[in-house]
Amino acid sequence: MTRIADAVSCLDGYDPNALHVEKAREAIRGCLPPLTEAETVRTREALGRVLAQDIVPSINVPAHDNSAMDGYAVRFSDLREGEATTLTEVGAALAGRPFQGTLGAGQCVRIMTGAVMPAGADTVVIQEVARAEGTRITVPPGQKAKQNVRYAGEDLRVGVPVLATGKRLRPADIGLIASLGIGEVRVRRRLRVAFFSTGDELASIGAALKEGEVYDSNRYTLHGMLERLGVEIFDLGVVRDDPSLLEAAFTDAAAKADVVITTGGVSVGEADFVKNLMAKLGEVLFWKIAMRPGRPMAFGRIGSAWLFGLPGNPVAVMVTFYQFVRGALLHLSGETGDLELPLLEVKCSEALRKVPGRTEYQRGILFRDGGEWKVRTTGQQGSGVLRSMSEANCFIVLEHERARVQAGEPVQVQLFEGLA
Ligand code: AMP
Ligand code: MG
């Protein structure tokens, strides 16, 4: 295996002590080989999983030409130009119950949405414009040939691939696979992710808080973020800043998982043995990233697992997770395509302080001002203020080179929620 240090040191402008956010992303992504193992799951269970096969239709969808509307199936050549035509209704075609005969000259068939087009018919006249007197159906002039017909294969066509290996399946994809009658699909196995919190000051939920302690919230936010990514989770609890306990935790985590995430213990003021230990157990790089919040971060390998040593501050944990770990986990899971969160531009309703030389992720609230979407901050932006993440619905991403923002200037935002 190549050493991580060798792989990253050849990146242009790589500086571990003032690492540009983009460089850190590039360095991480360059090291990680995606999973190759696959398993078969039932179609419904494949939601959120990454496809390990291409989906190629063996049937057309729809399978037959059918009506897009309720009305009458006719032969367009029977209709007179510029005047009404009266046809004879000879039967009905319902969804799932096709008309059995063939339409002759001057005939029409009552047809419902989704019903197979009767042989001989090529056009559907909607019921709202037709006049029926018994079986005599009068069609006004002005109809267009082939109107209101859905053609076989217009959604999915035999032999034309629709979903490719590496696609993470959304509800529409599950429906699409079902529309082909496919009951099982090959997907990548779930990525296994273990995590634990480090710190002597951490108390667990349920225990009384002693002086100087804080409840361990990071494991809960991490759990939530991982759950949403659909990975297999191993929560290894809180580990004291004690070398032998930490060593055991790292070894255990690396044996169980593809990826190990820790929080705390990588900052400058932190007891060095956490870092020493990480370095002793594997190949780990310690970065100071030019960003706020979330400056310190460790990345490397312990045993056969990848390690992300995130900072301890609760907001920094979330920001570094979303900006570095999320994309890395998706990539490792075998997902292909653009894995980064999209950036959208909106007007900022207030002035923001910012100095050039680091990327900032301020917590923002996207809101509607009259007809226009704008963004404002949640206020206090300290990296320990987890409430800011809870109140926010987006990050305001202030680029590396950018200086202060004036009220009314456009800024980039990253939404917390998407549709699917
Ligand atoms: P550290 O990176 O370990 O120096 O921690 C930085 C700050 O984050 C300190 O104020 C810690 O108390 C706090 N912190 C660290 N881990 C957690 C955690 N699991 N839950 C809540 N706060 C934490
Ligand atoms: Mg600590």
C-alpha cells in the first residue's frame, strides 16, 4: 500500500499547517478506494443503497401503446377536416381490459386512461369534446393525429440502460426498478463505520454531571449524521484520555469497521498522547485546515480502517463531518458522480465579518423576504454553540479569499435538507 504521506505530498500547494479546504478534500478522496463487495437485496430494501449492477430493461415501459386520457379511440383518417364527424361506438377499452377487436372504418372505441390502444386506432379524442347519443359519437373538427397516446417504451426501452452501477437509489429509482418487474437488485454492502468520543470531561446521558463535566453530545450528532447516510454503525461510547483505554478502543474500532471516526483530542491544546497514539497505531496525518469552525483534523489509516480524527467542539464536528467525511463515506460506499453538496447563491440580508485566508461555514437561515429567498445568520457563531446548527437550515459558505460581506451582497449557501 502506498503511504498516505506520499500520496498527498505530491498535491500542488499541499501544506498540512494551513491546508485549503479543497486540498484537504482532494487529498482524502485521492486515498480512498471504493468498496467492491456486493449483496442482493429485495427492491424495496434497496432504497438508499448503492447499485452494484446496471439496470437494463428487458421489457418496454409502458409495454403497449395506451391512452393518456379518458375518451374515444379513433382512426384519424376517418375524421373530416373542418367539420364534425360521427362515428359508431363498437366497444370499450379499460385499463387492464383491452378491446379485443380491430377498429373498422367509421368506428370508435370508448377508452379510459391507461387502456391499451385498440388495433386500428391511432388517436384519442377526449370525452369532454365528444358528444354521445347512444352509440353515435360526434367528434368536432380540429383533432390532431396521434394526440393523447402514450407509446410503448416511451418511459423505458428494452436494452437501453436506465440506472448505472454507482447510483444511490432514491424513491423514484426504486419505483423505476419495480416498473420493470425486477424484484431483487445487487447493491454494494453497507460501509461499516465505528466511532467514539474522547475526553476526561465527558459524561454520558443518565449520569449526574460532576463539576467541570459536559454531556457527550458528539456521539449523538454523529450517530444521526451516519444514520442518514445509511452506513452500518458501531457506537463505541466515550473513551477517557487514557493511553491504554484509547489504544484498546482504536484497535477494536479498526477491527470492526472500514472507517473510524473520533471526536476530540486532536487540537493543539490537547494532551499529545492521543495524537501520539494515533500515530503509533497507524499512518495518520495531522492537519490544520484553513477553515472555521473546525481547524484541526486528523486523517489516516489504523490497521485496515480509515481514520477521521475530528475536533471536539460540537459545531466543528458537524462542519468537518459534512465538508470532509460525508463525501468520503459516499465515495467509499461506491457511489459515483458529483458527491459534494451543491452551492446556491442568495442575497445575504446582513453584514458578515470575515477575513481572507480561510473558508468559513456560518450557520444560516434561508428565509423568504416578500418573493425573494435571502439568508441571515443564526447569530452567535461559536464552535461550541450547537444551537446554531439546530436553528440553521443551511451553511453560509464564505470562500477562502473572501473578505467581509456587506448587507445585500450575494453569498453561497448549502442546504441542510433535500427532497429525496
Ligand atoms: P478537544 O478537541 O478535545 O480539545 O475539545 C474541544 C471542546 O469540545 C472542549 O470544550 C470539549 O469539552 C468539547 N467536547 C469534546 N468532546 C465533546 C463531546 N463528545 N461532546 C460535547 N462536547 C465535547
Ligand atoms: Mg479533549
